[in-house]
Amino acid sequence: MNTTQKTNVMRLLDAAGIAYESKSYPVDEQDLSAVHAAAMLGLNVEILFKTLVLQGDKVKYFVCCIPGAEEVDLKKAAKAAGDKKVEMLPMKELPAVAGYVRGACSPIGMKKKFPLFIDETCMLHERIAVSAGVRGTMLLVSPEALIRYTGAEPRDLIQY
């Protein structure tokens, strides 16, 4: 099912002339995981990228986009950000820092422009899915277009 209601993320992509496809699914407040979202949408979880906000000692806030079923490797994330030690931003701080709630965080349209790193596996896919900025809606977009628009740096970010 496609959403008809435009989100701020969609408006930003429209203004930039970036093609995307929106897909919506019923939200389960008990399971906001990317794995659940991929299953609801009938997408391979490898193409669904979750957006995580982290904080470090030197770099106050930065963002990592990684495949939905994976875990971010904090050492790799710290290295990408040029910091020694980083941690996930506490969930209660997410709306104030990023402007999004858990399960709706998008690499596009945050309150401020933070350094953004995307797992290099995104380049293996013609399109990847990222949040449209609201729970229950994902956008399929070319990873190259997303990287160009956001200034994201592809890096190895996941645990093996």
C-alpha cells in the first residue's frame, strides 16, 4: 500500500528532484524493529536501512544508517566519526536532538545537519529503504541519490 500523505522527508526529496517510492504498513507499537517493518512490506531486510543517532566525546552527535537486521559496531562508528568512544543517543533524547521518534528516524530532514555515515553495503543494492520520518512509512530510494543529497559517507559500520 502506498501512502498518500506527504511527510517532510518526501517534500524535501520532491524539492531536490529525487525519485522515491513510498510504502506504508500498519504500525505495531510493540515491534518497531526494521526486521518487522521489512516483513510487513515484503522487502528483504538487507535493503531496509535503520537510522541511528550516536554521540561521542569530540563529535557531539552523528548519524549512522545500517541494514535493519544488523548491529552498529561502536568502534567502527567512532573511527568513522573521528572519535575515540561513542554510544547510542538515549532514546528519550532522540526527539529533541533529531526531531524524530523511535521507529521514525530518517537520515533526511533532521533538526540539524549532523555528520552522516551509511554502511557501505548500501552500494550493493539498486534501491534501499529508509524511514519517511513517520512510523509506518518507508521510502525506496537509490543509495547514490541518498548519498549525494545527504552528504553521507559510505563506511563499514556493522558488527561481524
